[in-house]
Amino acid sequence: MSRNKKAKTSNKTNKSGTDSENPEWTKKDFARARPAAEVVPEIVAADRRGRGPQKRPTKKLVSLRLDQDIVEHFRARGPGWQVRINSTLRKAVGLP
């Protein structure tokens, strides 16, 4: 087999079927392990940044029971169905 073919079909498993580059952890490995925030705090902090402050007033999360056909009507028109329901309600009560 040529080197090029070997590189394309590189298989990291050994004869026993386990991944030779990522062996199963032992109890000793688990005992030595440290939290990601301790090892690479800048990466963990960047991942946990969140959305940031809202540019527009935040909406109020409520639980609202609607008839099934109403929900199906709005959902059938694709993403943004909750925004469309909000817009329809605003118009119905005369708000801008």
C-alpha cells in the first residue's frame, strides 16, 4: 500500500478495536482531571458570554393557551410565528 492511500484511510483503532490515540480513562486519570474553567479559563469565559443586553425592551415570558387551529395557522407560515401572533394581538388591541 502506498503512503498516500495509507494517509487517506488512516484508522486509529488497534487490533482490539479501541482508539489508540484516545484510550479509555482509568480511575487515576479521573482523579487527576481538573475542570475546564481551571485549565483554560479564557475559553470557558468566552463560551459563557451570552447574548448581552437587549437593544429593545425585553418581552415578558408567559404561558398562554391558544386553540390548536390558531397555533397551526401561524406555525404553517414558517419561522417567526410567535412574533406574528404578537403583532396580530397588538393590532387587535390598538397598540402601535
